[in-house]
Amino acid sequence: MSEEYTKSANYLRSLNRNIILIIIVTSLIPLTIVSSTIYYQFRVSYHEKVYEHLRELVHSHTQNVDSFLNEKLADIRFLTDICGWDNLHNENFLRDRLMALQKDFGRDFVDLGIVNAKGEQLAYAGPFLLEKVDYSKAEWFRRAIQSDYYVSDVFLGIRGLPHFIITVRKTNALGGYWILRATIDFVEFTTLVENIRIGQTGFAYIINQQGELQTKPTALPDIATIDSEKIYSEIVDKREEVADKVRIALLQDESSHENIYAASFLKNGDWLFVYQQRVVDAFSDLNKTFLITTALMIVGFLVIISMAVFLSRTVVRRVARSEQETQMMSKKVVEAGKLASVGELAAGIAHEINNPVAIMVEEAGWMGDLLEDMALEKGQDQAEFERAIKQIQTQGKRCKDITHKLLSFARQTDATIEDVDILRLLEELIELSAQRAKYAMVKIKTDFGDNLPTLKVSATELLQVFFNLINNALDAMEKQGGDLSIFCHRENGSITIKVADTGGGIPKANLDRIFDPFFSTKPVGKGTGLGLSICYGIIEKMGGKLGVESAVGKGTTFTISIPLKAGRRKKRNQKRTDTDA
């Protein structure tokens, strides 16, 4: 596999990768940004919607519980205001009032009792044997005697059953206090809370300021746990900041599951209504949306990648065909340039061939004359014949050498990479151009370095470059004569060749275009405008550089720099010479 083919294959593979990468980047990044933005906005909106729903839920049920408590408290206060001490301390009357309350409110009211300021129950109406019970040491009594009305926490009490008490304090005729106590059925109360369920894991409960549960869902999910003390301390930082507000918090339970909590105060801040639900459950629809979005994005990514691969391969195939066509066209252009160079070379070499041919013709005529003049002496005739024959042979050999070199250059069309001796190529071209330089009154000067290595390049292409530069230099000095300097040395890991003339120079405006195809400063019909362009492409393909410096009236210098790379050193002792042609 040739080096040129390898470079082309590597370029096409790189182009294929770059096209795929560009398509993927320019497509996926905007798609990702847009999708992420939409999902983020949807997520924020969905979170806000869930939180707002929980706020409404907690607020609504908080109002229901507060309404329940306030309603029961209003009923007790109504009894104390309407009936008074005279009636209520009568057990029969108290029993009638209890039956009326139960008739109106069902099982909400369990019993009623009249307690004096010492904590002694003076009258009782209810299903339990609680007459004459002493409540003086009960927590609810100590709190109730200090307030006009009081709603206790849920406790077990004497009966050993969960319940809570509502009390109303009144002043008697003697200035003392008495209390109407009502027991509220815990089962009826807790139904207000325990039946609240949303999703698979949502439930509600009430806790007091000590973090003690006041209600407990009867259908508590197996996966759910309640750390009421932690919940109260985490949700409530300062009471005044959350009063009459719904607080939303995200906390982990004992099972390391993240839960969402929505809480609001009840009973003037004494109780906290809490709704608890697993985050994954609360945002299950959002998670489903995320999975669907992710799946669609993956499908979109796969489609984009597939299209990128398809388009890149299509483009690369077209580029490969275009490159093949371009290479074929370039070969034709190079061949055309070579033909033009050969034509110019042939025109210059015509002078070389004409001289020996003229001598041969002259000598042949002289021999004819001798043959006609038989009067000459034999010895003299013999010497003249030998001289003429020798001259014909010499000049004939010279013509043969010249035409051989011409044909050799014209036939070197194979761009095979091989070890090339640059000095030998230069010397051959100098020898071929010597006669033309002589007629143009051009003096050829050389400055070749010692121990120059060979280069692994195409001899044919390098010969074409040197010929074009030397031929252009001779064209520039054809009318006025001058000096043609050829420099070849090793410099900084490269071989540098300079071809300098003392011709008219190139205007500054033309220097930037000097290597453009079909651009020529020669008269119409004399140049193709391809020579320097082809030279530039050949040197660039070798990994080198071709530059030009020129000043009008002073001359032009072309500089070639070719990296050594894997070139082998070849010893050669070439001294600086000045050759007059």
C-alpha cells in the first residue's frame, strides 16, 4: 500500500469521524438543553403543584379538626351559660343534657362531669363509675383551673382508654370556681384524621408539643414509620413562624426512605397536624414522565447518531470520488506541465544539437571535396580523412548524449518514492541548461554542501521542480544576461535549495499570486501558468516548503526546504565552483 493511499485513507477516516462528531454535537447538545430545560420547568411546576395540593389538603383537614374541637367546646360553654350551676350539679339534669348531646352529635360526647375547685367530681353522667372521683392531681385539672376553657391532650386516664377532655371554668355565687368536664370519644375524633390517604403511602396524624402522637392511623402502611419527636423538632423551628401556615419539609425516616411532610398547627398551637408520604409515591407521575422523557431522548439520540453515521458515510464517499477525480485531473495537469517543460527544454537543447550537427555537415562536405580532389598527396589526404571522421564521431556522440538526456527526462513519469541524490539531479540539469545559459550570457554559479544525505522522494517530481525554477531564471535573464546561483546545503534537519537570478524581479503585487494555477507573468503563449503551482504542490506533498523573495531590478530567489526524515547519508565531497557557460 502506497504512502499516498495511506494518507488518503487516514484523511477520509478522520473526515468521517469529524462529520459524525459535528452532527452529534450540533444536534444532541441543543436537544439535550431543550429537553432538560423543558423537564426542569415541568419538574418545578409539578413539585409546586404537589406542594400546593398538600397545603390545601392539610389546611382543609386542619380546619375540620379545629371546627370539630371548637364545636364541642361551644356546646359545653352553651350548657354552662344557659343551665348554670343550679341545674348542672344535679345528676339527673346532667344525664338529660348528655343524652341530648348524644342525640345531636352521636358518640362524640362520652360523659359529662361537674368538678369543684378542689378537683372533686360532684356530679357525673356517663357509662362509667366515676362519681366522687378526685381529679386534683390530674394534669388536665391543673391546666383547666387556670383557664376559662381547656382542651387536653389525648391520654389514658383512670379508665385506661385513650380520650381527651374539654373543660369550661365558671365562677359560683361564693366567688369560687367550678368546672364542667366533657369526655370526647377518641374513636370518633381520630376518624377525622386516620382515613386521610393519598397514593400508596400517604397518611396523616396529630402530635402534641412533646412529639407525642394524638392520633394514629389504623391502616398505617407497613413501609411507613413515625418518629414523632424528630418530626416535630425538624418541622417546627419557632412556633410563631409557622402559626396558621403549612410547613413543607423533606426528611428521612428510620428506614432511610425520604418522606415529604406537610404540617400545620391545631388547637391554638398545641397540636400539630402532619401529613406524611413517601417522596417516590408523591412524585410517581413525575418519575414516570422522567422515564418516558429519558426513553424518548435515548431513541432520539440513537436516531441522530444513525443519521450522523449515514450522512457522514455519504459525504465521505462523495469526497472520496471527488478526490479521485481531482487526483486524476492533477495527474493530467502535471503531465501537461511536464509536456510544456519538455517543449521548453527541447527548444533550449536545439542549440546544443544544432552545433554538432553543423560541424558534422561541414566535415562531411569537406570529405566530399577531398574525394573529388584526387590530386592531393596521399599522406595529407589520410590525415584529413582521419580528422574529419573523428570529428563526426565526436559530435555524433555528443548529439546522442544530449537526446538521451532529453528523452530520459521526458520519460520519467513514475512518481516512485526512492533514494534520490539531489546533487546529481542538479548537475544533470545544469549540464542540460549550460548551452542555453551560454547563449543568454548567463553565468551559472553553484554552492553545494558536503556529505549531503539522500532523500526518500520522487526523483521525477523533484527534477521537474528544479527544471522549472532554473528555466524560469534563464527566462528572466534572457535579454540582458546575468548570474544564476544554485545553493544546496543542509540546514536544521532539512536540505535547503536556493535558485537565485539577477533578472528584472517580480512586482510585489504579483508575489502573493505567483503560486496560483494559471497565473503567469510571461507573455501570452509562452507560459502555461502551471509550472510554479505544480512545483508548490510537489514540495508541499514532500512535507517541505517553497518560498520566493524578489525585488524589482535586483532579481528573484526561490527557496526550497525539504525535511530529511529517513534519508540516508551519502558522502560526497563537492567543492564550491563557478562555471562559465
